[in-house]
Amino acid sequence: MTTPAARIEDQDVAALVRDQLPPLDGVRPVGRVELSRPTTAIDSSRLGIGFETLDRRMFTAESVYPHLSRLGAKWARVQTGWSRCETERGRYDFAWLDEIVDSLAAAGVATMFSVTFGNELYMPDVPHESAVGYVPVYYDGAVPAWTAFVQALAAHYRGRVGHWEVWNEPNIPQFWHPAPVSGRDYAELTRITARAVRYEIPDATIIGGATSLADPAFLVDALRAGLADSIDAFSFHPYQMVPEHNLQNMHDVLRRLLDEHSPDRRIALYQGENGCPSQLSGHHDDWLGMYTMDQVVQAKWIARRFLADLKVGFDKVFYFHAADLMERPYRQAGDKVNAPVMMGLIHGGSYEPKYSFEVARRVCHLFDERTRRTELMCLFTERDPAVPQRSTLMAAPYVATFERDGAPLFAYWLAEDPQQRARPATIDAELWWDDRLTLDRPVLLDLLTGDVYAVDQPTDPTGVPDRADWRTRGIRYRLPLTDYPVVLTDASVVAGLDGSWRYR
């Protein structure tokens, strides 16, 4: 029998870091952030973590809670597992869920339930006891049983769980059986489920969708069948190897459709599940189009994913998953056993953090609710006309701008496939921020390494734009450019993260 540890690629992470994350050029190193703040010290955040599949016991939750108490993600998506809660008709065992919800709360993390999947007590043809993907609306007698279960679940967690998502990826056959995918039938399932939850928790936040990718056709079918009347938020899972690819368009299309079908009440929009493997082979998710994955590439992807989602404007953002899913066979609908899911921030089996864990931790601590999305000016130019093809590429980094505690934050990166492992370069950046914000001591925070660099001088030694040139309206710096986010901000912002770094 293959042990979980045997499925983990043996990677020399230190060598990968040396190769892919050299010190940044053109800036002066002044320290490194070593975070000490626990998750409980962060008041609120849009950022969350996947904590699914415990209905199938696919990882050991007790080994993960200590890590979540340091991570800084404030939400966890948890599947409720009808099949595990009701193993005898009409009798419910919520003890295993109590342990999860209470342990997450102790770690400073709020639970969002994903109420999903079937029960072999009411679905005699399911091939496995977890009944993954089997939908109660297609079975005689299953809907009353499902309604009773959901209502009992809501009564039990009243006051502890306020966010309730209905089903998982109902728009693909892997999670919608035994009938063909149907937006109208999904809307009916959501109506039934939402009514049962709100009977016990009238102010519950009901999340619909949880769709694989954006799938506007499925959403339109569901909205025309009344989905908007049942939900307060809509979530979707835009998996892709280049995180930024078409993301704004997907967000805006879904935003428009939700607004058109709910003109008097804004329905929130979540990025509800998204992950990236830390190795090339031996896992379920090679369908993503991978050719050179490792722990450092995964860490780059995660930093880009979080910041792109925050830039686009999602109301909540979830990374999938806290830990690798490899302790039990991984199943979707049907009887096929899939390879493990190796997208965790934490290694399955050993439960040691991957390189990506500290990277995600830096992002969670810096981009909590004290950091707000703000449009600031950031113009990149390449001053080497001798290489025009490189200049064209370099002149268009991806930018996300924010403010925190009275200071601007400029996060930027080269949005190539992270598997290309683009070598660091330098580029001119012309920055403008409101005079209500201050940038007295500019520093650059490398989110992948935690290193902090002083940005000593603008390109113009006076620091004053040449107002005779109509193209110049900000302060120009020569900065490093990488294929992962670095953040230019004031030293006070970095010092305020409660780490050991001090400006010197």
C-alpha cells in the first residue's frame, strides 16, 4: 500500500528558492519580515481557506488547526456531509462538525458551510457511502429527508455559522447526478435548502452557485428559474494556471447578470475555490496544463491569485486547500477513484507547511480589512529601446493598488504563466497617490521571501515631476520586476505587521 508521504515529490526547496528567488536588483536590503501576530489578532478579512472533504475524512483536521491559528485567513469553507451526519434515518450526529466549527473559531477562523452531497439511506444507487454529487431532488422521498437534515443542521449551528453555501459545482456532471446538469433544477434545490436554513436562521447569508468556472449559461438558466430570490451571494471557481487570465471579464459578466436579475438588492460575488498543485505529477489536477510545477511556483501562483482576486473586487476569496487531500481515496460522482489532490498549503501525511504557507501568511496579514482597494496611478515604461520586443512585454505588468493606515500600496508583477519562471528584471514605474496618503520612507516588500528593501531615490533625483512634460504626472522609480507580487509602500506599513523587522 502506498503511504501518503510516498506520493509527495522530494524537492530541494532551498535550491529552488536560490534559483527562482534571487535578491532583487536596484534596491537596498534592510531586513526581513518575521510575523508574530496570530489569526485571532486580525479583526476581519475577505481571505479564506478551503477546509473541505472532512465528510470523507480525507485529511486530519487536528494537525491543521495550529497552522490556521497563524495563517491569518479568517474564513474556512467546510462541507457538511449529509452522509456522515445521518447514518440512521432521522438521527443526526453533529459531533464531528462541532469539533471542526469550534476548533476553527478557537483559531480565529469563521466557518462557511457548504451544504452538499447525498445520502445512501435515501439514494439506493449511489456507488459509495459518501454519495458525492448525488442530488436529492431526483430521488423519491429524498427531498423531505434533505429538508429535515438541513433544518436540523441550521438549528444546531444557529449563532455559530451564518454563511451557508448550497452544493458544490452543480454545473458539471462530476458533482451532479444522476440527471443531466440543469440550472433550473439547481435553482429549485437552492430554494428548498435556503428555506430550510432560514426557517431556523432568518438572517443567514445564503450562497448559490459554487460553479466550476464562470459558466454564464448555467447561471442565466438558474436566474431565470428564480435563483436570485434565494441567495445573498454567488460563488464560482475560476481554476486556471495563469491566475489573471480573463479574470476581470469573468467577474464583470457575472456581476452584470446578478445585477440584472436582482436590481433592488446587491448579490455579493465570491471567488469560492481555487488552488494550484505544488508538484508536477502523482495527483488529480494535472488537467490544469502543468509542465514544470514545484513548491516555489505554487507560492508565486498563490500570491498572484489572492492579489488579483482582491484587485478585481470579489467580496470573499478562498484558496483551496489548507492541506493535501490524500488520506482516503478521492471520489467525485460515480465509482472512479481519483489520484490525491496536492494543492494544500500543508503537506499531507507529514502536516509540515510547504513553502507556500508563509507566502500565503504574509498576504493574509498584509491584506486584511485594514488594507482597502484604492485606484492609484501606476505607469510602467521600459527605457531600453534597443530590445523592443522585450520592452513591449515589460511595459505592461499587472498592477493592484491599495491603501493602509494612511499609506499607498502598489503591488505589481509580470503576469506570465508562473511555470515560465521568468527571470527578474528592472523597470521604470511612475507612481501617483493622493496627498491624503504619505510615502515618506518607501520600501519594497518581497512577498515570496519576506525580504524588505529600501527604495532610496526616485529616478529624478529631485523627486519632483517635470511638469513641462505632459506625460509625467507622478514620481518615477527604477524598480525590480518579477513574476510574482512585490509591494511598494511606506516603512510604517511593514513595521505595523507586528513582525521583527525594523527599518534601518
